[in-house]
Amino acid sequence: MPAPANPYLVLGAAIFLPASGHVMLGVPVRGLQFLFFMVILGWVTTKLAPADAGFIGRHAGGFLIYALSILDAYRIARIRHAIWVHKAHPGSDSVEGDAPSNI
């Protein structure tokens, strides 16, 4: 089984360019869904925000989904990496001399 993408590399890509972390993980449709909702909620908040709100305030919905997409891509990468480590080194989480688990 080949090594999965480094979770920190996925995190950096997701921060730098929205949905690129999901593309690196092989789930581009999920990344496109996040992009779609970023645009839609960013547009909705521009219509609902007060006129004196700043740029981030006017696009708060889009920034919320952007932050969630970063966390989602990193979470998927961490889980895949942990599974890969566990499969590559079975039994490494047990300490020598532990009692058998079937007692």
C-alpha cells in the first residue's frame, strides 16, 4: 500500500488554494462541493450584511465554508495517514510485556 499524502502538505495546499487539498486526496467532487457552497454563502452574506461591514463581514458565509473545507481536508489526510501507519506497523501500539487482550 503506497504512502498517503502528508497531512501537513494537504493542509498547506488547502489553505493556499481552496479545494486543492481535496484534489490531492483524490476526492475532487467533495472539494467542488465546498467551492460551490463557498460561493453561494459568500454571495448570500453580501446581500444580508450591513453596508458598513468590512470585506470579511460581507463574505462571512464563504469564509466559514472555506475554514470548514480546510479542516475537512486535513482530517481526511490525518485519518488516512494514521490508518497507513497502523497497517504498516501492526502491533506497534502495544507495549512489550502487556497482558494478552483475550483475558
